Amino acid sequence: MRVPRIILGLAAIGIVALTIALPALATSYGGGSVQSYSADAPIDSGTIVQLTGKDSNRVKIATQAQQANMFGVTVDRNQLALTLSNSDLENETFVAASGTYSVLVSTQGGSIVAGDYVTLSSVNGVAMKAGDKEGTVFGRAGGSFDGKGVTLGTTALKDTSGKTTQTVTIGSIPVTIDVKRNPNVKSTKTKLPEVLERVGQAIAEKEVSPIRMYLSLGITAISLIAAIAVLYSGIRNGMISIGRNPMSKKSIFRALFEVILTSIVILTIGLFAVYLLLKL
């Protein structure tokens, strides 16, 4: 009798585990913000769209050229638990701006693995795996797609001359929507020493490019060297003149004062130029 009891115990544990796990799995898909919009023409479910129109109540299929304007993905109203329809909207389209929903994807950027960032491909409204060059991502893949198994078809990508450059396979996977700057993008910004970066930001009250900062250092150095050279030359010549003709001290001191003033003017002009370069 012990064996059946053990089996019954394991079965009970399994039922409890499924009871706990199923709601969690059910909530992993959907959620977020879903709203109805109008469109110029019906849009297939899973298509990435962007806002258009003055009132921001109309959407259109997103294009790669306007990648940063990605807004959300169209959703089949039959998959929504609750919908508030608006008969006044032309070609009413339900769009999810957050949450996890099915998104059309292609193999243009390579095979997609769960956790990869996705962005717009060359096919309007269709996502692909994001690389390190795309500035904006649409979200993170919740599933994998390699162009095999269940697919929705293929399409040919062409260049400006009409020549086919690549044939890609299209499918659909769940994606957690999170439109933001691509974390994988490679920065071409030259890093500044922390001290220089802080000084530049303190003067300009904004982020300063490395080129401006290094130009400012060069102008400062040239101005300082020029001021010191003028000052040294004037003092040296003045001391020599006093030694040769002690009676001309008054005129020599006046000349020294003019030299010092000239040095200050040179340094001031240089520092002002640096300020303008950083501030503007």
C-alpha cells in the first residue's frame, strides 16, 4: 500500500505545482497598455507601428528610416480579455505600447534567441535581431526564431538598383515591448579624463565633446605661453635698460606696466575664447 500512497502524494504535489505555475505562465503574455487607434488601412496583427497625425490618435506601419519613432505593435482584438471599441475610428486598430505580445520578425539580422534585443528590419513593420549599429530597439525577444519550423513566408530584400541582396524568412515570436536606446550600440565617443570632463561640464553646464575640450586646452596653453613670453621679454629688456641708463627708470617702469597689461590682455582673450568654445 505504500507505493500507491507515494504515487498519490507525487500526483498531488504535481497538481499543486501546476496550479501555481499556470497563472504565472498565463500572465507572462499580454499585459501592458493597449489602446485603439485609427489607420489609413487595416494593419496585420504583430506589425510594429508608429504614431502619425496631429492628434496622435492615428498609427501607420513603422519604417526603418524612422526607427526612433517606433511606438507599439498591433494586437488581435480577439486575444484581448477586454476591449473598448470606438466606432468613430477609421480602420480601428488595437496597439500595445508595453507588455509582451506577438511581433512579426525576420531573419535579416540573423537567428533570434530569447533575450535578444530586436529592432525594425528593412521590411516595414517587421522586426529583426538588433546588432551594434541600430540606435533604437523595440524590445527583447521572448522566444527564438531561426527561419526554420513554423514560418509565415519569405521576402526578398533589394537595393536601390532593384537587385536582390538577401532573402529573409518571416515568422512571429513574443516580444516584451520596451522602446529605448540600443544598449549594444558601439560608442564612437573619445573618452576624456574624468578631471577634464568635470571641468568642461562645470564651465559649459552641459556635456562637452572631446574635440572642443582638447581645442580649449590648446588655446589655453598657447595663450599662457604667449603671455609668459611677452612678460619675460619685457621684464628682461627693462632690467637691461635700467642697468645701462639708471636715469630712465620712470619710463622703463611705465613700459613694464604696459608689458604686464599686454600679457593680461592676451591671457584674458584666450580664456574668453575657451569659454565661448565650450559654452556655445
